[in-house]
Amino acid sequence: MLRPGASYDALCAGFAWDLPGDLNLAHQVCDGWAATDPERLAILDYSTHRRRPVSYGALYALSRRVEAGLIARGVLKGDRVGVLLAQSPLCAAAHIAAWRIGAISVPLFTLFREEALRSRITDSGVMVVVSDEEHAPLLRPFDCAVLRGEDLPAAALASQAGAVTGPEDPAVLIYTSGTTGAPKGALHGHRILTGHLPGVEMSHDFLGQPGDMLWTPADWAWIGGLFDVLMPGLALGVPVVAARMRRFDVEECLGLIEDAGVRNVFFPPTALRMLKAEDAALPGLRSVASGGEPLGAEMLAWGRRALGVTINEFYGQTECNMVASSCAALFSPKPGCLGRAVPGFDVAVIDAAGQGTAEEGDIAVRRGCASMMLGYWRNETATAAKFRGDWLLTGDRGVTEDGYVRFVGREDDVITSAGYRIGPAEIEDCLLTHPAVATVGVVGKPDALRTEIVKAYVVLKPEARVTSEALQDWVKDRLASHSYPREISFVDALPMTVTGKVIRKALKARAAAEGGA
């Protein structure tokens, strides 16, 4: 853990990654605590709309039952195990069980629909999906076994030893939205959590203080919920609140924080904007972290007034997360900046030759940090393209200012909407399956609440007729309810390159010129 009281420079100078030869995530987040302090509170569960404390001992027992169910279905080391569950103890236990076996867990978002699930399940080769009665019906179209929480074995296997794994052994496969082709799976080793801990500790002003209680409205299917909140909290012995919110609701949020005694929150920027719009106050918080896009001076000032804390912004992505962060306990934030490099990370702005530059350039992270992916799942070409020499390219542009990195813009076309990163290619592919659609271009349109909304420009086939609402429902039913195009414009033609690719830059400029939604 980072030492409170030390300066930022001292923390960086004295930091070294501690990666033992034997490393397993299940031991880090559960088994170690269950052996030494089994009654310690691990999860405060509101997922069934009633408050239920879950100890490390109880979480361990649940995970061993899931483990027995997976083994009974033939899961071995290296096999992929899907997890299609909302925030709940079972969701945590499913990942822990897979890791203990040495399998690779694949988080799946419960708002995904058939095509979004198909691309991830098929590409990863998921063997078994852990789900529940509510979400298991989503898996009917797929050739994979389903282990429902309602059907777990009554007890763990009598003498099942955990798999021996190391830092580089694969542990979790998290799919990230891109701008071209299907979503890519970022494969991480058992070192991923070790790599997240310094940044999580920084963004919560040294998480792990007496009385800390951690929660996020972000779903645990995303890296922000899974490895910025759930698993770090469990590893540090900080209780984590599990609460299902189908959509963010200010009143429900305030009630939960008060009832659970939450002191530390990761709020996506959209949630903060909704709280600000309602003029909500949250006394009693010790730390608030946010990430996804810069908040700006006005939001930071509101946070101090209404939340009583300085919001710490952090930065990273699925491929290499928690690489930079603010930390009010160490230094003052700079509005519009991503914070400073987390100890253990070398974050720089580089030019086309891979050299540091004082001008605007590519924000990049040097190889060697523990949260960096092993590579894209079965995609060596995409993995190679992600790097420039020893530097992983984030796809974002920035400039350096006195040790801070100022965000300039995205090099790619990923849409940031309500805290989600949405790939336009997947939505375009879905719309193109509609019999009325000839071609389509999808971009992000600026939006005051959501940062961006998904905007689609659609060219219909000759004589075809379809409404915007019908196309929106088409995407909702096949991908996910958070990624459907909130605006659709029917056009005669799209701007194209000579090779037939949609020029999204031109569409983005057009969307920006159209004004607010």
C-alpha cells in the first residue's frame, strides 16, 4: 500500500512493483482474508433490495460452490468463464471461482443483447457462463453451458486445490469498444489487480483508512467497476457495497449512501452532472473519484461545496488502467488535466518517432507496469498496432504541463456517453443488418449531460421506409440499451473516402454544428 504522509515525489521514488512468482487473484481478494479474518465484512449487499452483510468467509464459501459447479461442467485452467450478473456477491464469487481454477473470467454486461453477447462469447470461446434466473434467458441462442446461481452445488468439493498461477498467467478477458471491426478482448494476467491498487489508493486519498466503505454505480462488468472498485476494495479489506441500479437515480443514490454509510465513491462524470443538476448534497464522504473525461473547474468547485471533498480524477483504459490520477491529499488538481502519473507508471506525451515532446502528441504508457494487458485476445496484429516501440498508445492526444498531462482530445472515434465508451463500428454493423438500411455512419454528438450521445446518419435502400424509433429498437434489442442511437438523421449520402470508408470526422463536425439534442 502507498504510505500516507509521504510526498508525491517520495512515493514515486520509493515505488517498485512487488510481483511474487506465485500470484492468484482469488487469494488476493478473498482466500487470504478468509483464512486470517473470516468474519471481516467483505460486501454489504443491497442487490436483493435488503441490507445483508457478507463476510470474507461467506464469500469464500459461495465461491467454492461456484467453483464446484464449474468443475462439474468440465472447466479447466485456461478455459473461459463468462459472468453475466449485476452487482451482487454471486458476481464477485464467480470471478473468484474462475481464477482459483486458473480459468479466465469474461465479464458480460447485463444490458447486452444477442449480437453484443454473441460477438464476445464467440470470440472468447466461453465454455460456461455464470448467471441467474433473470439473465440466463439471454444465453439461450448460444452454445455454452449456463451455471445459474439458483442451481449451485450445495457444498464445495472436499479437497480441490487451487491452480498454481503467476503474474503473467491469463486471468480476465475484458472487451473494449473500438472504432473498426468487432470489439477486441484485452487479456490481462493475475498481476492486473496489483497494477490497479496504487491508482485506486491515490484517487481515494489513500483508500484503506478506518471506516472506509466503497461503492460505485458503475456496473461490475466494466473495468471501472470491477478493478477500480470491487476487487481493490476486497484486496485492501475495505467493504464494498453491492447495489443494483438499472439506471442512475439521484434519490436512490442519496438513500443508499446514507443507509450503507458509504464514505468512498467512484462516480462516472454523468452521475456527477445529474447530482449537480439536482443540487444534491452528500455530507460524510471522505473521497470521491471520477474518470472517463475531464470534469472542468466548475464541476470541481461544485464538488467541494456539495460533497465536501475535492473530486480526484483518474485516467486509464481497459488495456492499461489507472495510469494517472489526482490526489488531493498529495497535490492540488489542475482542471482539464488527467492528474499525474501514478507511482510505478511512466506516462508521457510522445511524437511520431516515440520520443517525448513538449508539443501536442500521443498520450502513452511505457511497458513494464502491472496493469498493462498481456495483449489482445488472439489478435497479434491489433496488439502490435497498439504499441510504438516501448510505448502503449492510449489513442488520446495531450500536452504536458508541469508534471500533469492535459487532455486535448481522442485520436479515435470512440464515443464517450454517460461514462460508457461505445464503439461506433458495432452500432453501424447492427444497423446494417436492418433490411431498410443501405449504409450508415455513427458518431458522438456533444451533449451537456452525457458528454456525447450516439448519433446515426442513415442512408436507406431505394423505396425503403422505416422510422427512427424502429431503428432505435432494432439496436436496443440486439446490442445494449445504453448504446442505441439517441438521434437518427436520414440522409441521401455519407461522406466517403476513395476506398469507401465513412469519413467520421466530417460527420462529427456536422453533428457538432447541429447543436444540442
